[in-house]
Amino acid sequence: MKGSDVVEHAFRRTADGPVVTLTVASADTGRLGSTEELIAGLKVARRAEASCLVLGSHDGVFCRGAPLSVDEGRSVSEGRVAGMWARQHLVPLLQLLHEFPAPVVAAVEGPAYGLGLSLALLADVRIGGQSARFSTADPEAGGVAVGLPWLLAHRVPASAGYMLMAGAVFEAGEALRLGLLSEVVSGDVAERAGALVETLVAAGPSVRTTLTSLRHVRSLPLEEALLYDSYAAEGAVSARQAADSR
Amino acid sequence: MSSESVTTSVADGVATVKLSEPESRNALSGAMLAGLQAALAELHSDPSVGSVVLTGSGGHFASGANLRELRETSPGAYLTGPRGDAWAAVRDFPKPLVAAVAGFALGGGCELALSCDVVIAGDRSVFGQPEVQVGLVPGAGGTQRWARTCGPYEAATIVLAGRTVSVWEGRRMGLVQRVVPEACVVQAAEDVARTFLSSAPLAVRHAKRALRLSQELPLGAALEQERTLLATLLASEDLQEGVSAFLEKRTPIFRGR
């Protein structure tokens, strides 16, 4: 798939070698675009065995939150509509991202609010430009967000309670301090994300084992996690031996 | 000890039975089930084998029944055909069976894993009963074993919706006993299978039977059966050897008698 678009969709989605970039926000609203489109893109990327997935920003916006109307214009201010939409569309999207078999990098510029923060937190590596800002709330309109308590508890445990209760907007520097970002980029965020991707791709298959540990093995009891690691080590040694003998 | 569809190898008391039709993701065709039945029959009577690992090939465990074959089967032929005997051979196999699941364990493949005593699964494996989505119901224990394994309510979300679950959800539900990196799933299952070899073979068979009865009988009847099973072991050579070795602080040498 090198050198060609992965699929033709409404959102900017390009494939650069084995790396797939998805822009999550709609160009019109800055809010989450079509979940069907994103899910389709993730499935294509998965089938194509993408070695890295980048969640990118568009025109200085990562994602302002969930759309305010769904399913042919129905407003998410109706609880039933919001809940059904979240279960039918958001949950599968977030689960697919959580289980994406390659590293996920979020390159955050501008707002990552509510659902946008959920999406950023699902990334394994997050970088932000100086303009990046985060909030558990959706300051403009209260769009639907799911997963934040779990994600904050698992991704940035020390600051989870504070973030959830403060409901404030955190600018890039504070987001770095809170652990929402691994670095703040002073120059071109997309360029820096590209360099990060190169590093991850170059690391090879061991990255996937590390990902599984980061995402899932931590939920196991310690004894089982240690056993998992022992087999991971066994597999790594066997792979090295096989490579050496060729 | 191999057929076209099923291959068997034995090392140090542990047999590994592999479903070997990677092009169909090891679909459980009539030929595949017959091969499995034959392999288990041989291993049943082989005294050098203490436990068995059951696995797939080509990165998957088993994708379920061969739907084209099943569509051509009449109700009468299904009920009287050899499939039931093959599944009974799995169910009644007396030695410990350890499933080593990688990739898909769907439909009949999932039921095959559920029929084993222990399920060791790779970190990317997926379980599920999608039968209702093609107009069928599980026919090899799926409705019964899911309910017994994780309760009727969890089972309903899987069996009635044809839903698949990741290995991590399967671990939480109690279906999977250990999650390991996909590439090491057979080694990990063989390691577990090896842990049964130091126990007295007759006692292991009786204990396995008692565990199975716990899923089939009311508690009172199952407890009575457990007492009977214990009583039959009182006259065994293995018991004499086990107690002697314990008192003499040495490793017992069991002969399965």
C-alpha cells in the first residue's frame, strides 16, 4: 500500500508506507467525524498490517469533542439518542483503537476536549504542539464522551482524580506535567510525529509485545503477568536464535 | 500417528495434537473430526502419554464447522452421522486435555476449546459462537458450556448475539486460564500439560471424571460419585506407592494400576 491512499474517505487519511494517518475531527466542525468512516479506516489499516497509526490534527484542531447531532440530525441533548449513539458507535471505535495491533501516536494540536481527550489517551505515545489543550469536559456544548475515568485511571493515575474533578482546560505545559503528553513540540508537530513513527517502526516486532504489556498485561494478577513476560522473553530469545542461524 | 487433517507428536509424556488445515483455518469438517477422534483413541490407549495438548495450525485454533458441508447435510444425517461420536470422544477423553488457542476459536472451534480441561490462549486470540448469524445454534456444547463456564447471563450475550470476545475478556470470564504471547502458546500449553505428569495417572483420570460430573449432576449425586471414585482407588497400586513414597520422602513411581 506504499505511496497510495488507504481508502477514499471524507477525512484526510493517507498511507505513508506502512504508516496510516487518521484525522479524527471533521473539517467543518472540529468535532469527531463519521465513526463509520473511522472504523472502516481502522479496519483497513488493520488488514493492511499497518506498522503505526497516527491520530492527527487538522487545521490546528485535534478534536473538540463528540458531534452535537447524530443519526440524521438527532441532537445528542436527548439522553436516549446520546446513549444509543455512544454504545453503537463510540464504544466500538474506542475498542478498535485500544486493540489496534500497532503503536498509536496522537499528534495533538489545539483542543482535545471530552471525547477528543479519550481518543488522545488511547494513543500509546502522545505529543502536543504549543497550542495543545485538554479538558475532560466539552466546554462548548457537552458532547458525549465515554471512557475518560477508565482511561485517566490507567494512563495517568496520579492526576486522574484532579483532572476529573477540576474539569479545567490544561495547556500544553501543564498537560506535560500531568502526564497527558510525553513531550511538547515547539516546531512542526506533524514533522515530529513522523520522526517518532520512524523510531517505532524501526524497533520492529518487539514493539507489539511491549504494546500488549502496556495495554493488557497490567490488568493481570502479578503472577500471571510475570508468566506472560517469561514467555515473551522466551519468544524473543527463540526469534534471535532463529535469525542467527539463518 | 497422523492423518491428513490431524497430526500428532509425543515428547516426554505429553502429546500434541494439531489440526492441520490452515487453508480453511482448521474448519471442523467431517474428515477433521474423524482424524481427531482417531488420534484421541490412539492416545487414550498409549500408556506413555499422560496428557494432551490440542492446537491448530496456520495461526488459528479452529474456525468452526465447515458450513458448505453442513448446508448439504439433512437433519437425519446430522443426528445419526459420525460427528456426535467424534465430539463424544473429545468429551470422554480421560486424560487431561489442554487447549493451546491462537487466532480464531469460533463456533465449533470455540466449543472444542471449551471441551478441554484447561485453555491456554495467545494474546491475540478471539473466541465466539457466531452460529446464530448464519441461522444455526451451537451444536457441540456451546450453549451448555458457555453457561456453565461464565454463567447464563454472560453466555447469553455471546450465544444469542453471535458475539466474539477477545482473549482478555475470555480471561476475565474464566474461559481462559492463562494468556501468553501468541508465538509461545503451544510451549505454554505443553508446560501446563507437563504439570499433570507427576500425579498418579489413575487418580488424575478419576479426578477429571469427578470434575466433569460437577457440571452434569446435582451436588448430592456428584458428591456420592466422588466418594465412589475415591473408594475405587483404595485398592490401587498407585495409592500404595504414593503413600509409601510420601512416608519414605522419595519421589513416587506410579504405574497407573
